[in-house]
Amino acid sequence: MVACSVTKECQAAVPADLLWKVAFSGSDNSTLLKACAGMIDSIDVEGDGGPGTVGTMKINPAMSDNKVLKTRVLARDAAARVVRSQHVIEGGKMAEVLKSQVTEITVVPAGEGACVAKITVEYECINGEPLSPEVEAKIVNGYLGLIKKVEEYIVAHPGEVA
């Protein structure tokens, strides 16, 4: 079996604390749902946001053939703005390919009013082979798409997230 990983960075024109609060803090998901309207249909969370918390995200069918993304928080450090989670995809092509998937997302300040989100996806395929670079990019770009939607929302609604 081959464990693989892919890493990508995404710059955002919003402060690190705001991007973290909306997208990755594990607290109130209402702003995340507003920001990702049309991308995410619902999010259900069991737990306090810390290790062991399980989140179930229903993906809008127009966005992907993946139906549900279940996430279990492995570690969350709010001060360092790092979250590590294990994912299980239900439905769709990726559910037939991936044996396991773990992400680590770090949000770091990058000057006044800006930040960088660093995304690492570690995965293992059922067949033991690595994914093609195109499929790896598709997985990482799903996370980047969420970050960009949140960034757009924060910029468009400056007083809503404080």
C-alpha cells in the first residue's frame, strides 16, 4: 500500500483570524453555510469542535458527484490555526477509490488583512496506487474552492464576521 500526499497553498485577502473563524474553528457553522451556499447544502456536527468531533457535510449535487463528506477531527489548535481531520466520502467516484484521506489545514497571517491557507491531503487508495496528478489537483482544489468562497463572503460582508 502506498500512502501519498499533496500540498498546496492559497492566498486570501482577509485576515487569518477571520478565515479561521468562519471556515475551520469548529464553532458556529452558520456563516460557513452562507458563504458556501450552492456548494454545501448542510453541515451537522456532533461534538465540541475538538478531537473526536464528527461533522457531516452534504455536498450540493451540482458541485460534485460526492454526496457526503464525513470528517472526524484528529487535532485542532486554535492558537496556531491548524486543524487535522480524517475524512470519509460517501457516494461518488472518490468513495470507490480512496481507502483513507487525512487533511491538515494551517492558516497563517501574510501581512495586514491577508493570510495563506496551507492544505496537505494525505491519502491511500484502495488499489494501492497513487492518484493521477489531475485527480490529486481535483481533491485539493475542492478545499481551495471552499477557502475562496469564504474569502469572497468575508470581503462582501465585512461587518458580519468579527
